[in-house]
Amino acid sequence: MMKILFRTVFLCFCVIIEPNAVQALGCRNGWIQFESSCYFFSNDVETWAEASIICADLKGHLATVNSAAENSFLKAQANVLKQTGYWLDGNDFEVEGSWRWTTSDDLITFNDWHSGEPNQGASADCLALWRDHAYQWADEPCRHVWNFICKTNSIGDGEQAIG
Ligand SMILES: [Ca+2]
């Protein structure tokens, strides 16, 4: 009984002295955890292609969105930072109007297109959260220079956990 009590007290103490539990679970500095993934909201602006390369350099990819909960999380963060737009991983390069996640080539199933979006046809093949739509989805010309969100699933990967 005392052993269990001691263990409980010890565990509680550990929680109290580790204020940044998110980092303890494996997101690098500057990355934010949601469920089993880590997300990086860029400070700089890039074209979609450049943003995609930067995310790969950071051992991730532009953010995919697989659920309403994940989408709400991303929109909430965007609403705090309030940049004009944030590139996501989606594109319709191959077949106009057929949107896929670049990193998996899977067709996009969950979506949060703003009313009337996508609306720019062949002139806009890249997916973004847009401030003017309260960060609902919009198709945008890939050459625009916007902020971007990288994502990685590598929580628990020691290499990923280091700065
Ligand atoms: Ca298009």
C-alpha cells in the first residue's frame, strides 16, 4: 500500500516538474503537438513548392488534414498567428479538380472548402488555409508566397526529439 502511494506521489511530482509535457512527448522546439503528430507553423513565406522542400528538409511534409478535429486544431493555431495564408499538402496538379495529398497521393476525403471553393480552376492548384475565409480551405496559385504548416508523425523518434 505504501509502495503504491509512494509511486503515485512520485508520478504526480514528475508531472508538476515537467511543465512542457508536449516537448517531453517528442515534438521539437517550435513544433506543436496534436494527437500523434507535430506541426510547425512557418515564420517566413514561401511558394508552395519551396515550402514543400523546406518541410522535407525538416523531416516532415506540408500538413495533411485527415479529420475535422485536426482541421479545427490547425485553424485555431492560424487564428492565433493571423498570417494571410498557410500552405497545406494538397494539390490538383495531375487532374484539374481532383485534389490529392502530395505526400501520400491519396485522394482528399475530409475537406473544409469554404463556400464556393475551389474556384480558380487551372490557375490555382495548391491548397491553403486562407485568412479571408476564416482559415477554411481555398485553392491558390502555387507561386504565391505564403506561410506554411509542416507536419511529422515521428513522436518518439529520438532524432526528431532533439532541437
Ligand atoms: Ca486547380
